[in-house]
Amino acid sequence: MTFCLRKLRPIYTINYHHLDISNPKSAPIPLRHIQTLGTDINSHRTLHDAPLPPQEYLNPPHNTVQLSYKNTPLITRIRSTLKTDLYLSAIQQTICKQEAWSINQFHHIDWPAHGYAFHRAWSTKWITLTKLAHKLLNTNEQDMRYYGKTDLCPCCNLQSESLLHVFTCSSPVVITFRHTQQDILWKHLSLINTPTEIAQAIQTGILSLESVSTDGDSSQQLSPMVLDAFEQQVILGWDAFLRGRISVAWQIAYAGGPDLRDKASLKWAGQLVIHVLNYSQQLWKFRCGVLHGHTKEEMRQRHRAELLENIQAAYDEHANDPFCIPSDWRQLFNRPYSLLALSDRDTLSCWLRSFTVARQQQELTMASDQRAASRFFKPARSSDSSPLSSISSTDASSCDSTSCSADSVTLSDSGDEDDDSISLLLELAPFDRLITSPDDLPG
Ligand SMILES: [Zn+2]
């Protein structure tokens, strides 16, 4: 609880009591009230800042501490109560911003059913389900935003791949798979005893995402409570429904009224969320299968093909420009591509990583050389121009002192063998004079 006490607002109170053992013959041992913390509602002070009772009263077993929350003793669910109080407001704001909801709409979501579904899911699925619920799955739309890759859907290659597109992709293979999963979902709805008209309304809503027309105007045939649930879900969004954020009106329609004390309706709504999340997760898994392979063997083959494609591109690049990597890395290309292509995936991955490092190193070297060259060939100012005859190899005034010093450093660092020829060039052709004929050269 220490982490919570640092931030608790003063709506909490902690009452310290001390067991008065000065007279051990008296039974029961009276509790002597020592101190109450956190009752100052108007204070912005946290309990952590409040002064504690004297140390002798804190040492067990001669003291008791009672934590109260909003004037009610907090005995059970302490951690969840404290967490809710600390983080609920921030989570509400984040979700409302993501979904473009008002706070009122936020409270129309059946969060108890949402919590029911998450608590009954395997812990290994929590991360995936949380990403799904919060639209954090790594779609190609996110890849483009963060990594500059293509945002086209890997299944249809026609549209930008958002999470909504994953639920509604028009690729024939995806449609076939989705229809199979929808049949499974309808079957599960009947297994959890979903009333027919509620199941019908849910089917209409999910199919409306795909712009699939259903038989007739089914909304005309719905009872008022189911119709209200359907309309509330339209406002909240059917894509939100597929991410487990269902309207609380579904549970009201199932229970037949706003009295939700019956645990059966919560259980039904929670199971509905579980099956809807499973349906959405299957669509996402199929999309990932199209991209990376549906089986382990298929994934291995695709990975190998991708590695070979990148290595072939590296060989082509090196054939066109042998200076794309530093000279001391050229042993990478000692083996012909046909031999390297026979290696296992680990070898191919290592080779590709080495090539990437070599290429980055060469790019850094070339960038550094370009900066040095731009300083070296920087034109002199026109005011510094002087007749060629007045220039001598020892005359430093014709040359910018900074450029000269930079040049000398560059030449000495690189160990260039053409020092003499460059000096001669400087002597014969200062930067501020154009040599157009042999007569312009000094005698
Ligand atoms: Zn698609």
C-alpha cells in the first residue's frame, strides 16, 4: 500500500488506535484513539505528507489502524479500491479521447461485463485482448505512422489497413473465413441462451459494418428495450462492440428491466463479450497468418524467402557499386550468392545484419568525407582575390585560415597520398581565379 499512500487524496482517513496495556488486568484491553489522518477534505495534502503518530504507537502489536474510504471502513478490496480512485479519471479521459465519446457515453458501456470477460480469459491472452480493446494492434496503418512502411492491407492490397478494415476486409479469402467465424459466433450466442431478437439485433449490427443488407428492416420487429440497446450501440459504434465495449442496454434488455441485481444477466453479458472478443481475435490471427504464414513451417519458409530477397538485393547493390560498404567488409561477398543461399536461416540473418552494419558505417564515412570536402572546396571571398602572380606556396593570406587548418587535418588524418599534388593545385589554381588558358599559369 505504500505506493498508494503517496498519492491518496484526503477522502481517505486512517485512524490510529493504541492498545492501552498499562492496566493488563482490565479486560478487554481498551483502545485509545491516537490520531486521525486525512480528514481535511479541503487540504491538498496527501496522507504521505501528513505527520504520523509517535513511533512507539506504530510498533505492533500495540496498535490498530483502520482505513476508511468516504466515511466507510475499507476492509476488503483495498487494492482495487485504491487503484480505481487513483487511475479511473485518467483512463476515462484516454478512452473518451480514443473513441470520441463523451463521459456520458463512457458510462453507457457495460464495464462490469467487460471486466467479467477479462477476468475469465487466460492470462496469456490478456495482452492481446487489451491491445484489441484499445485499438493498439500493430496494423499496417500504424506501421506507416511509426515506421514509414506501406499502409495497404496485406490481404486485399486495396485499402489502408485500420483495425476496422481488419473486421471488414473485402478480400475473398477473408470473407470466407469471416463467414465461418460468424457462424461460430451465432452458434455461441444461442449456446449462452441469448433471446432470439437480441441475437438478431446483434447479427444485424455486426453485418452492418460490412454494408451487408439483411432481410427487411429488422429494427421494426424489435421490442422497445432491444431497439434501445441497438440504437445505443449504433451511437457507441459496432466496431467498439467487436472490441468488447458493449452497451449496458443489452444486459437491461436481457434482464427485462433496469434492475441488474440478478447475476444471470451479468454472466450472460460477460459471456457475450468473451465470444465477441474471440471472434475479433480470430480475424486478427487470420490476417497475421496471411502476412507471416498460418503454420510454423509456412512462417519459416516466408522468413527464409524474405531473407533471400534482401540478400539478393544486397548482392545486386554491391555489383553496381562496390563502394556501398567499406573495403575491409568486402569479404562478405567472397561467397557467390548461389552458395550463400544454401545456408540456414540463422546464417542468412547474420549475413544480412553484417551487411546492414557495413552499409551504415560506409554512409557515416561518406557523410563525414562530404562535410570535409565542402570545407575544403569552400570558395574564398571576392575581396580576397589577388593576381595569380602574387600568390606563392608559402603565402597564407590568400587562403582562409580555418579552411587551411581543416584541410591539413583532413589530409593528414586520411593519409592521402596526393598531398603534393593538392599543394601544387592550390599553388597553381587558387579558388578565386578561373584558369582558362595555359598563359594564366605562373611562369
Ligand atoms: Zn483488406
